[in-house]
Amino acid sequence: MSPSPSHPDPREVDDLFDRALDLPSHQWRSFLEGAAGGDDTVIQEVEALLRAVHASEAALGESVGEFAGALLDDLTHGIAAPEGTLVPGDRVGSWEIQGELGRGGMGVVYLARRADGAFQREVALKVVKRGMDTDEILKRFRYERRILAGLVHPSIARLLDGGATQDGRPYLVVERVEGRPIDRYADEERLGVDARLALFRRVCAAVDHAHRNLVVHRDLKPSNVLVESGGSVKLLDFGIAKLLVPDADDTAPSTRTSVRMLTPEYAAPEQLRGDPVTTATDVYALGILLYQLLTGTHPHRSAPQSLASVPRVGGDRNERGLRRNPTRPSAAVSPSPVEMAAARRTTPQGLRRRLRGDLDRILLRALAEDPIQRYPSAAALDEDIRRHLAREPILARRQSLRYRAGRFLRRHRVGAAVGAALGLLLLGYGVTLHLSAERLERERALTALEARRAEGVTEFLVELFQDPGLQGTAGDTLTARSLLDRGAQRMWSDEGRALDPGSRSATLVALGRAYRGLGNTDLSIPVLEEAVAIRRLDGSESLALADAMEALAQARAEARHFAAADTLYSEVIALHRMRTAPDSLHLALLLTSHGAVIRDLGRPDSTLALTQAAVDLFRRHAGEDDLRWAELYHDLGYAHRGMGELEEATEAYLRSLELRRMHPDPDRVRIARSLNNLGVVFRELGRFDQAEAAFREAWDMAGSELGPDHPRTTVKGMHLARELERRGARAEAEAVLRGQIEAVRARWGDGHWSVGQAHVRLGDLYLNQRGDPNAAVPHFREAAAIFTAALGLDHGWTESALGSLARAEEEVRVAVNP
Amino acid sequence: MPPTPDRPLPATPDTTRLLRAARQGDRTAFDGLYAHLYGELNDLARQRLARFRPGQTLDTSALVHEAYLRLVDQTQVELQDRDHFLALASRAMRFIVVDHARARSAAKRGGGAVPVTLERASPAAAEEAEDVMALDEALTALEAMDARLGQVVELRFFGGLTHDEIARITGRSVPTVKRDWTRARAWLFRFMTKEG
């Protein structure tokens, strides 16, 4: 810019201005006249600036706050106070607004406190924004309230209250959580990899709890997973959650319209596509969360990006392509510098090493594009992390050649795979096959058919073992048992572990059922546990998982592990209910089995309710003469007895027995069981003759069907002996009991609880019937020792045996020193 | 859905990482960071309102410093990152205020739809909106003349930074900074009051 009279060069002006500033004001004029070379416009301009120094200080102040305070006030209100906004001091129900915490697409979140001071803690109060109160959103809001009300877990923000504001907008009052997002927390606390995994497992537990309540979170991300200063985890915002199994009268918001509510960075591919959302959707988000916790980067984008590139719903093809293949976590560490690793108390190299292998596989499994390929539940993901931390082999395996060969074998030799329950021909076959992809492809068509055939074989084998008629002699039992043992050994060997999860779990379930059929419940439990673990982690179809779990629940109940059985039955029933077309009859039987377990946990009223629900369910689907009614009546008898309704119990058992006896090929094992239970009811009714007759028939029948040493036989013998004692048939009672001890000891060894039971009965016989405490003491002592070892010191049977022992010893002492 | 009740500031994109990338000359990160801060400061201003009773004036200095403490992982950055952040935040603050003035002025003239309850706004605010727009024009002219003076206005006037902070950010001595601020302010006043 060239100087001119009207437009002086600002640089020149500024330079003179700068120099004049150092001078007192009375020298300005003379300085400028000398320095500006007589250019009046320049002199005037500089003088104007010099005067402006003071004027500008007064006019502008030091900051925009001084300059435009009212505008800034208006600015903050402008942002915070659209119509309908609540301001501090406003009342909503019994809550007083303290301020605003934040706002989202459809609602504002306020800080609030109880107006009456009854509750000191600050809470978060969510209200639908005016203008956003469309039917859709109101529905969603009410819905969130229902979901939260049903979710009580230490790691899920609690719903405290809810209602409608004066102008009719719904609000929710939720526990206020003061915490940091999990990723920030982990970095700021400089948690190592193990500590991060432990923290993450708590998130999994909370998500799993929600899943068990059939709630999917759908929007899991760091800002929704806070960690409080004490280190406890809190999940927030079940806002777009959706119940998996809506009630019949349910008006759940449709999922389609909620697509836009999701957070694209954490959305699973099926969410972006608008496909159905399942628990696997949360597993995906958990995968992203864990990925970020471990590597500090997002799996689909390891470089930081600007806001503009956040993927949108229905993003372009490139975006989807990126999503398909997340970077292996151990490889994602490379662009991340030393500080990132230092926040994890390691070096980049160390972190890469730490992530390689297990954690790579766990994350890639959680982040699989196809929901079917992911962990089926948060619990399954959690379990694999637990295994990793415990240095146990994880279940997310790579599809190695061996694995694929195993899969091929399963397709072709499924019959053999099931036969493996006996001889494990499969493993003798070797797994070194190498097959071309085309060939594998061609075989696929045959798979479905063969799988069905295999199921038939499995059923046959299981029935073979469960059928008491085939277990007539000790020799046969031994043969079957040794075959099972051999099968189990192979399953635990390296060979067995190398099998593909499908074959291995199918074989384990078959083994578990067979063990149970033989009465070896204790041996069936670990086998079934493993099968359940595999199916949980393998992403097996929910029905297959439910099947294995049901077998385990039965075994647990039989082993008197009622709490464990209760949990299992709850989950099995939930899995069945999740099916679109549940097998109602099966569900009814599950309800009654669950009811029986609950009765043993001391909740007989729940048992009766469950059983009656089952009967109602059954009535709608089964004909009068359906043999399965027999099982239900039996369960109903059990439930009534638990409530002390003995007449009703008697009637139910008699109806069950009648149905079974009418059958051309009656199930004598179950008849014996019902007779035994009926005997107990008769005894409680004081009808001792009928009780003895029922026990005797039950004992004889069970003895011939299952063998005299089978636990289900000895239980009946025990009851019979007690009735014999009662009416003074001591010799016969003693003979029954001694026979029991012999038989049971021969088969199960000295430590089995049935041996203990027989000892108790014998002790009772000597002490109470014969008045011979000296003879009773060793039996009680033996029983107490057996129960202590087998069931634990605090088990009721142990306590009872110890009490009897003390009583007998006291009588001995009194007899010696009267 | 409503955001996290207690910390509505989104965790992504990670301010700390953007900041460091921006210092290393990543232009995308720089743009991203600026856009990010613009949003964060808006959020923060709203939150401060929640804590203050109505009638208290927004303190941009506190806002900018609080933003730094809340958005940046202190263990992950160097001192110069902090300077960089404060400078960017000051700039974001400038545009937040100016954009609001513009929107406010447009609303008053019946133009765009602005989510402001006009009955709540004071007449003073309306005048100040015009003043702020004039000041921004003056600042733009000052920047064209001397970018260094323009920066001082942003840091001091909009960011509310201390002379010490500005000295460190600009690499000049504290007396020079004070003097630059005096000059810059005089220039602004001059531009704003000059006829024509």
C-alpha cells in the first residue's frame, strides 16, 4: 500500500504510535511533527490512536465479558433456555432443579435434589424437550422408565422416580453418577493391561445382567460407561434399549425408527443396516470399548480423524468396507506412541506382545461382522477374558487347519463323533486330513441331513444308557461305565480338546447324560459344565446351549446343588422363551423342574405357582391322555406337599401313577419315584400302613430296574426301613439297612452320602428302638464323617448327624456314670 | 437419547490426541480440533450457566481454562500443547460470541430462526450484539494490518488469558505483550469509531 494523503500507510502510523507511547502526552505533538515529516494525515491518525489508548480502555475493557456482558448472558441463556426449559429453583414433582447437566437429541438432563430434603443426594432428572414430545419419543421415554425399573444392579444407574411435569412432559429421576468415562479413567489412573481387563469384566457383568433380564443396551460407549472415583463401574442410558421378549400387551417402540438414535462409531454392522438387534449387538460395542481400552484407538480407524468423518447411518461403501476388517489389536499399537503404552504401564513393544494371541482373538471374535460369529453373550466374552487372565486356554480359537479338518470330520463322521461317546472312533481317525475348499463346499449340502441323523444317534445312545432295562447286571454296568470313562478321558486329552466345538460339546452332553443315567451324577457335572462353557463361547444356537444347560441343571439339582440349579434353570427358561415359537410343553416341564429346585431352596409358594403355571400352559397344548401329564401331576404333587397341602398332593401323585400304569410299557423307574413320594405324604398324613406299602413297592421296583446299589433305590430302602422301625419290625429294618450299606459301599466306596444315610438310619434304629447308644455311636460318627466330607460342615444332614452323635454319646456317658 | 448426565462433553474425538497431532502440523487434526473446541466451549458455557444463578455473566477466561482442564489429559501433553490449546480455544471463543451476536441480530430483524427466547433478552444485549459485530470487523482489519496484534486481541479479549500466558504463547516478553495489547485495543477503537 503506497502512502497517500487520504490513506496513510498504517505501518508508518503504527510505528510512530508505538514510539510515541513511551512519551508523556505533552511531548507527542513535537515528536510527531519531527518524525512524520509534516504529513498531517499521518500525524492526525497517530494522535487519534494515542487518544484512543484511554478511550478504548474505557470502551472495550479487558475482556469481552466486560464489553458485552448482557450479550454473553443472552448467549448462555440462548443455548440453555429454549422454551420449556427449567431453571434453578423450578419444581418437578418432589424435586427441585439445581441446574442443567446436559442435553441430547430429545431430552434435557438436569441436576436436581429432593425439595423436601428427605433425600440429600443429587440426582439426574431427564425431561423430554418441548417440541420433541412426539408420540414416538414419549413412548420411548415411558419405555425407558419401565426398563430401568426392572434393572437393579450395582453397576447400572438406578431409576429413583418418574412422572410427568406440570405441562405434561414425562420425566425420569435417575441416580446421579459422578465418574469419568472408562477410557479416560483407565488412562488417567494409568491402569495396566490386567487392571483394564479386570475393569472391563465388570462392565461385562453389568451388561450380562441386563441381557439376562432380556434388555439390550444398544448404545454402549465410553461416555455411557463411567467409573466412579472408588473404581466402581456404572452403566448409563438404557435409553434406546429394547426388550428382547416383549410382553404380549407390549407396545415397545419399533427398532426401525430408532436407527437414528444410535452412535455410529459404536454401532454394530447390523444396527447400521437396520437389521434386528440382539445381545450380540452389545457384544460388538463391548468389543470396541475393550479395543479402545487396550490400544487407545478405534478398531476401524487407528488415526485420529476430524468430526466430519464420523460415519453416518447408511454410510458409503468404503465405510462399510473399512468396518468389515478391524485392525488386529496388536497391530494397532504401532502408530500409537510411547505415551499411550506408558499409560498402560508398558512399552509399545510390550503392549504389542501382550495383545498378540489371546487378546487379538478375543477382540476379533467380539468384533466379527456377522453376529453369529461373535460371542453369543457378554458372559461368554467375560469368560474368555477370565480364561485369558487365569492363563487357561481361551475358546475364541482361530480357524486353523486342524480346526477346519475337525469341522469337516464332524460333517462326515457325525455318527462316529457321537459314537465317540463310547469309543471315540473319530479321534482314532486322525485329524490330518487336508481338503480343498471346493470339496468342502460340495460337502456342505449333505451337512444338514447328517446333523439330523447324528441327533438321532445321540438320542439313541443316551436312551440306551438311561434305559434301566439295559443295566440289569453289574457286568453290563461296568462295561458301560468303563466305556464312558474312556470317552471322557479322550475328551479331556489334547486330541479331544482339538475337536471342533460342535462335536466336542455334543459328545460331552451325550457323556453327561449317560453318566447321569447310570447314577454317576458327580461325574456328569464337570462333563456337562464343559459342554455348556463350549456352547456359550461358541455362539451355538441358543437351543443347543439351552439343551446342555438343562442337562447340567438336572445334574446339579440331583447333586443337591440347588442354588446353582436355580440359576441354570432360570437361564434355560429364558433361552426357551426367547425363541419365536417356543415348545410350550417342554417349557412347562422346565417350569416344574425349576419349581422343584426352588422348593428345595425354601420357597414352596413359588414352586406351586410355577407348577400351576406349567399345568395351565400344558392344558392349552396337550391332550388329556398325553403321557406327559403324568410327569406334571407328579411335580404338582411335589409342589402341594411343599405347601403342606397333603390331600391335594396325594391326589396328584395318584393321578400320575394311574396314567403311567395304564401305559402298555410303563416307566417303572418313574412309577417307583412317584410311589416313594406318595409314601412320604402318607407318612405325614399318619397313614403309616399305606406309606410302608408304597415304599416297599417303590424299593422293589427300583431295585429291579436300577439295581440295589443305585442311589435312587437306596433312598427308597431308607424310607422303608424307617417305617419298619416305626412298627417295631427291627430285624427286617436292620437287614434292609445293612444290605444298603453293603450294596452302596461296594459300588460307590465308603464316602458316598447314601452310605451315610444308611448309617444314620442304623444309628437311629439302635438308639431309639433298641435303647442301645453304644451301638448307635459308631454309625452316627461314620455318618457325620461322610457328610462332612461329601456335603460340608454346614449342610443340614451333617448338622443333624453331629446332633445325633452328641445325643448318643451323652446317653453313653449317662449310662456309664448315672 | 440425552447424553451422559454428568459429563456431557463427548470423549471423542480425543482432544488430547488431536491437540498433539495439530502441533505436529496435521492440518486435519487442526481443523478437527478447532471445530471440536467450538462445540465443547458451547457445551461448557451451558453447563456453567447450570451452576451459576441467572444474572451472572459468563467468564470466558474461566471457561477456556476449565475446558483445558476437562478436555485434555494433563499427563499426555507438553507445555506447548497447553499454549496451543489456549490459543485455539480463544479463537473458538471469539467465533462463538460473534456468531451469537450475528444470529441475535438476524433474529431481531426477523431473519433466521434462532432458539432464543427473545422476551428474556435485554435491550442491552441487542445493542451489544451490534457492537460485537463491529468489533469483529475491526479485528479482521487489524489482523490484515498486523496479525500479531490481532492474535493478542483474541488471546486477551476473547480468551481472557493473562499477560504471562500470552507472553509464553507468542514468545514475547511480558512488557511487550502489555504494550501490544494497549496498541491493539487503541487500533480497534479507532477502526470502530472512524467515520465511513
